[in-house]
Amino acid sequence: MYQVSEEVKGLEPKDTKEDRAEGNIVLVQTENVGDMKAAKDDVQLNLDNESEELKSKLGIMDSKLREVRDHELRLNFRSG
């Protein structure tokens, strides 16, 4: 029938409910909604932090590119 990985043998889900579909019994792991919300909030916070960090890095790169362009324009103006 089904083979169970050695890594998960002996592990039991904390909260389960039975789903009786078409006479088959399937164990479905349920999650605490509060835990899911906290995890979602953590992920959103990480995304927000990473987004701000990327915006900062883009701003720095934009500044450096403007410096290079200005320097290049000055060189071209002097040589022309």
C-alpha cells in the first residue's frame, strides 16, 4: 500500500480530524488559526523588512550610477 519514510515513523500529528470521504478514512492535520496568523504576520514582517532593505540598496546604486554619469559627462565636456 503506502510506504512511510523512516524520518517520519513514530511521529504523530498533534491535532487531527478524520475526513470520511467515500468511505475512506483520511487523517487531516489541523492547524491552530492563531498560530497561522502569527506565522503569516512574521512572514509579512520579514517581507516588509526585506523590501525596505532592497529599496535602500537600490537608492544607493542609483546614487552611484548618477555619480558615474556626472563624472562621464564632465570628462566628455572637457575633452570635447
